[in-house]
Amino acid sequence: MKMPKIITKNLNLWYGKFHALKDVNACFEDKRITAIIGPSGCGKSTLLRVFNRMNDLIEGVKMKGEVLISGANMLAKEADLVNLRKKVGMVFQRPNPFPLSIYENIVFGEKIHAEKIKKSRLEEIVEKSLDSVLLWNELKDRLNKSALSLSLEQRQRLCIARLIAVKPDILLMDEPCSALDPQSTQRIEELMRELKKNYTIIIVTHNMQQAARVSDDAGFMLLGELIEFGRTDGIFTTPQDKRTEDYITGRYG
């Protein structure tokens, strides 16, 4: 049987004295989309940021337990955080392209990670990355234009392309459609389904309809606990925990 891409074992996290994640145990399978749902403040985004250790940037954070990514514990003292953040890319609620050209946005990470790289290689990376998010034909004649001139949907696609350029294994998406209109949301969801052929995707969303539409697996969080985790259709049609059922049917949160 294939090993899960990410395994959390008794994962706990504190912000100072606040216990934000409580004994989270879960397995995230490779090349599937997993949605994390739950009310505001339940720990969804905190859990997502554990996977690329972004919580480390917050003062007073303490973690216990294990987070195994491809078998290696990313909470270990000797964990290589530079390599981890290259392998685990993140897309945020509001698209955040750099105030640079479209071209420079895509090659930014590659230039940081590689000392010398041929121009022809950079051009290949730009084409492949933009093509993977279905932007190449739209933008191939505008590569020197500012990324800030793009529409919100194009900016979000560009941010995903910027991650893909450094060849990650895992894509974390924190409310990636919350700033988009319904049509743009639909196109980003279609893109996610396409991307899961090559990447493990974990998405945090308040939109339960979106979770039901795009994810293969889902986890429901409440007050820092992972209440229920499993196949999305099971979570939404036959939840095992009354708290999950109450949330999904609108009686809670």
C-alpha cells in the first residue's frame, strides 16, 4: 500500500498559552485534494501552516508531536526548512504576486535556489509553469508587463505557477477563492482538479459547497481538534460525529 504524503501524529501547537491544535492525527494521501473545513478560529489555517513551518515565524509558538512528510519528521530539530518550503508551496487568500514583471515572478524562486542558470532554461520554466496553470497563451506576449496589472484570477493562477516553477510536491491553499467571483472560483477549482494529477493538494475553505465539489478527502475541525477525517462523500453524507453533522447541516457555526 502506498505511504501517505503527510502523516500527523499527536500534533499539538500552542501560541503562548493558547492551545491551538490538540492531538491532531491524520493521513494526507498523495495526489489527492484534501479539504479542511470548520468554523472561524478552529485551527484550520494553523494546521495548514504547520506543513511548511510558517507558524515558526510567530513569536511564542511551541509544537509537539510529529509531522511526517515523505517519511521525514518536519518538526525535528535537524529538519531542513529551506528544502521543506521548496517542497511545500502555499497559496494565500488574496493573490500576492511580487511587484515585478510576470516573467520575474515565475523565475524568482529558481534564481534564489540556483546559483547559475541559463536564460533558455529560465524561459522553459516560465513557459511550463504558466502552461500548467493555463495562462501561457494569455500572457506569452505580456511577460515583461507588471504582474500587478493582471486580474485577480490571473494573479492567483500566477501565484500557483510561481510555486510550480520550483517543483514542489505539495500545494497548500488557504481560502484560495475567497477574493474571487463565482466564475473565477469555478475556473480555479477546475485548475485544482487538473493539478492533483501531479501534486498533493490541501485546501482550507469556509465554503462547504467548494469542499464537496473539489476534494477527495475532508477533515472537520472544531476548537483545535480534528473531529472527523475521511472520504469527502462520507463526511458530507454520513458523518460519524454529531458535531460534524451539526456543522454541515448549518446547526453550528
